[in-house]
Amino acid sequence: MKKLIIALAASAALLGGFTSGAQAQEKKKVCFIYVGSRTDGGWTQAHDLGRQQLDKALGAKVETPFLENVPEGPDAERAIERMARSGCAMVFTTSFGFMDATVKVAAKFPDIKFEHATGFKAAPNLATYNSRFYEGRYIQGQIAAKMSKKGLAGYIASFPIPEVVMGINAFELGAKSVNPNFKLKVVWANTWFDPGKEADAAKALIDQGVDILTQHTDTTAPMQVAAERGILAFGQASDMIAAGPKTQLTAIVDTWGAYYIKRAQALLDGTWKSEQIWDGLKDGILTMAPYTNMPDDVKAMAEETEAKIKSGELHPFTGPINKQDGSAWLKAGEKAQDGVLLGMNFYIEGVDDKLPQ
Amino acid sequence: MRIELEKRPRVSLLFSVLSPLLALVLTLVFGAIMFWLLGKSPLNALYVYFVEPLLEVWSLHELAIKAAPLILIGVGLAVCYRSNNWNIGAEGQFTIGAIAGSILPVLYPQWHSWIILPLMLVMGMAGGALYAGIPALLKTRFNTNEILTSLMLVYIAQLFLDWLVRGPWRDPQGYNFPQTKSFQVEAVLPEMLASGRAHWAFVFAIVAAVALWFMMRFMLKGFEVSVLGQSERAGRFAGFSARRMVWFAMLLSGALAGLAGISEVSGSIGHVQPSISPGYGFTAIIVAFLGRLNPLGIVASGLVLALTYLGGEAAQLSIGISDKVSRVFQGLLLFFVLSCDTLIHYRIKLVFSDVRTVEAKG
């Protein structure tokens, strides 16, 4: 019996050693760590689609292991360290809450390249990347103002961080460019990913009389509630048309694939540099899902706005813009600085909510 | 035909010792079958899952981090269960312990003194003990079922934590994320060795396990626990009070769960956030039974359960198996432990119902 166990253990060790050795020689490992499930229909799924595109494009030279459902906190630090130690040449950490864990592990492994999504802390081997989601939200706001009969939309928000506040403001700005009296109600779900809470938030907003719903959370639950109640909604992160074929107007689709391919290629070529990248519609890091369930004139307006943003003719945060209390923020024609947007912690005029402080 | 469990006249001593090992082997066998059905090489998968995390120093540190709360809570629960008190709410006592222990660093972030850490640990234990005192009070006063009350208090504790970190305790400079300020250096449980992240919680766990083992084995209190646990009436004849035992068992297990909570927050996380435990308080119940309610056995079973967490990650990364597999392993393990234990005390008997009706007629 004892001999058998030794033999088994030895053969297992051989097997394990052999496979990992063979992989290291041929391909570079580009690793991904996800906060949710890669089939969440939203944020994480969008990243995973990007990973699959990378796999398809550079599959001969890279492989793309991943860890999903990693909680933000001590487990994240261990998971990222495990990736670093398991031979990953590059690690994409795809949630804001992984920031401190990524910074700590990056400091320990200077030869490995790290890329953190939506964060603001960088290092020589730690780049950050983000997407100008607000461009898409401005378009959504315009559509909402055209489509809403009551001039009132509901916004399911996650955490009151600058990224989310910026999105709420961009939506309201877009809406006001069509209907100056447009109002926006906000519910804080205090989660990125919780179908139950998101659905509750959606119901609460609909009960308050909104007839358009948009969300900055990750699951399709709000879209499903909107479909059941017969109102219109916008998808988030992934095209959610399957959850609401008669409901979705459009969705901001995160198309990370091109970015992942670009950065992995830079790694292979040895030209990778730590950068802080903030790409937008024109770079293809986000795209608008097909404009559906709306009349042709609304669709034409949305397409025109999209084209103007891409060409740089239109910047959603262009003055005159007042803050929520009526005080002036941007003068006529003045454009918001990126730094101000990234630290945004105030509402603009027309948002019917008190920002949790 | 139906199946009945019939009590065995004699319980095999050999098999009651072997039972957890047998359960472990059965879990591995079924795990191998599961990997094979998933189209992975079973040997390689089991190697990645159960051996690889043990081969590197950093990973052993991570194992100690993960095992410490499981062992700390598990040994307390073992004493509690031995005395026939069923504290299911260790998760809640863990949470309240973490909150009570964090009061000082959250409210006095400018206080730099070595005394803060010992105070935090004591307050964490007191918080956990007090919280476990609620079901103890309800049981001794109103004869309520402590299984229900302690379990329900878990949800209250978690919602209270949630409210705290989203409201009064939220870090004003934290970009509005629901978490407190990071603790000052003096309030962080230090690491044991330079070679990895493992902190002193693991030492606490080992000390607690040895102390409770000594108590159960050599001290009158341990004898009192076993006697009252087996027969309250016999205990009364010996002059032991079952009511006082409820208090002792609940407060002890609560204090240890509270210590685990503040150690986790101070040593591993470094601030308070809405979710501080992946269910340690519940997993520790499995740990306690897998360790046969013996404090030293629980050290071993705590390490095994911790390994299933780490192995789950390793397997996901290198062979692409879903992270749900670690849950499957934990479930299999508990199932086999319980069924092995049952089969040591009982044997399965097939009863043919028609035989019995014939007998009844005759």
C-alpha cells in the first residue's frame, strides 16, 4: 500500500512538473482576475469576451488563464500573488476594488507587468486603463429625454465614487440637451453585482414613476424588471438585448478586446510601458449596442451624437454647466479637465438625489 | 422494502479513529471521479488541488492565514458541542468581535501606542462573548432553542456591520467606498516571519487548541463538559449545573470566534469592510466535526479545509476548473464524515415490509 502511494505521488509530481514546464517554454501567460462570474451578463462577461478575443488573436503566442469570483480584500491579494507566482507575465486586474492588492503585489514582482482597470494608482510595472463610459451615457441621456413621456428617468447606481457620479452627470447633461427640465432619480444599490438588490432598486424606481431605467451595476436583473413592468431601459457593460428584446434602447458595451490585444502585443514585442490610459468611443474601447425599440428620428439623433463625440466635435462636459445647488461650474464653451472628471464628487443641476457623503 | 438504521451492539474503536481518514479518502476518490467526468486528468487535478499549495513557503503562509480563523472558531465550538449546547452562530460572534475590536483604531486613528493591539484583542473577545451571551440568556431564562437564536443573530450582526461601514464608520477620504480608514500600524496584527504574510492569529489558534485539549483531558472543567454533555441528570448528581454550563460553553465559543474576527480584520484586511468573512463561522462547524470535536484533531481538520480554498484557486488557474469545485469538496467531506460516523454507530438493515405484515398477522 505504502509503495503504491509513493508511486502515485511520484507520477503525479512528474505529471504536474512536466506540463507546467512545457507551457512556460512556448507561450506567455497573460492572466485575468475577475470580481464576478464570467457569465454575469455584464461587467465581468465583457472582460472575459475581451480575453477570448485576445486568445483568438494571439493564441499561438499567449495563453490566458483566469480566476473568477475573487472577493475584493485579502483573498484578492492572495489570488493576484498566486498568478504572479504561477508564471503569469502580465496580469489584468479588472475591478476598482483590486487596486490596493494590485499595488502591493506589483511592488513584490517588478518583472511582471500589471494592468489595473479603472484605478488611479500606477507604478513602473503597473499601468491603469479605463474607458470614457460617460460618452455613452450622454447619448443614453439624449435618447431617454426623447423617449420618456414623463421627463423622468431612474438610475441604479453602485457606489458613490467619482466614476459613477460622472456617469450620472453625463446622463443628465445629455437629457437636458433635449429637455431642459428633465429629472433624474438615483438609487444606490451599494453593490456592483447582486441581482436581488439590483432588481429591488429597479422596482423601487419604477414605483416612484420613472418610465426609463438605466444602471451602473453589473447584472441583467434591472433589465428584466423593466421588461416585466413594460418600460424602457439601457443595458450596461454587455449588450443585454437578450434580457429585454422589447426593452433595451441601447447599451454601453465594454469592448476591451482591442485593448487587451494591443497590450499583450506590446508585451511580446518588448515595448510595454506603464501608462495611464483613458480611451473613448473613438478608440473602440466602448461601443454602443444597436439602437433598438425607438423611432427613426431618435435613432438618427443618437447616431449623429455618437459621430460627433468620435470626431471630437462634441465633449459631453462642455459649459455652461451649473452644479446641483445652482452655482456655476463651467463657463460657456469651457470643457472639463480630465483630472476634475476623475475626482468628481458633486452633482450637476437637475439630478434629483442627495449625493451620499 | 425499506432501509432502516439499526444500532450496533459494539462500536469499533479502530473505525472511530479511522473514520475521518476514511471520509477524506472517499472524498478524494469521488473528487477524482468528478475531475475525470470533467475531462481532466484526475491525478494531475488532485495533485494541483491538494499537493501543489503545500510545496511553496508563501503558500504555506497563506494556508496558515486561512486556517487560523477556522481553528480558533472550531475549537471553541467543539467544547460547546461536547457540552450539548449548539452554537450555530459563530459567524455572527466573529462579526461582532471584529466590530468591537475595531472601535479603537476606527475612532482613534491618531493613537499610536503598543497598548492598542492587546486592547483590541480583548475587546474583540469580549464582543464575541457578549454576543454569544444573548442566546445563552434566552436559553437559561426562557428555554429557547439556541440553534435558532444563535443562527438568526448572525444576520443581525452582518447587517449591523453593513450599516456601520456604509454610514458612521465610512472613511471620508475613501472615494465614498463602504470601508473604514486603514488601521494605524500599531493596530495591525504583525506577521510571524519575514518569509510571508501569515500573522499571529495562527499562533493564537494553536495556543487555544492546546489549552482546550489540556482542559478537556486533564481538568475537572473538561470532565464537567463531557458529563453534562452526555447526561444532564448524571451531571446533576455530580453537583454540576447545566445552566452554568450553557453560559460557559456559549461565552467560550463566542470569545474565540470574536478573537478570530478581530484577528482577521486586524491582521489580514487592515480595515473594516462590509464583507469580512467567506463564511468562516459556518465552515468551522464542518471543521469541528471533521476533527471529531477534539481540539488537536481540529488543528488538522482546519488545515485540510483551508487547503480546499487554496487548492480551488490553484486548480482554477492551472487547469481551468470552476471555483465552485472547492464548495463541492467541502460538501463531500462533510457528507462522508457524517455518514462514516453514522455507520460506525449504526448498521444498515434492509427491511422487507411484507415480511413484517406476515409476522403481524401471525
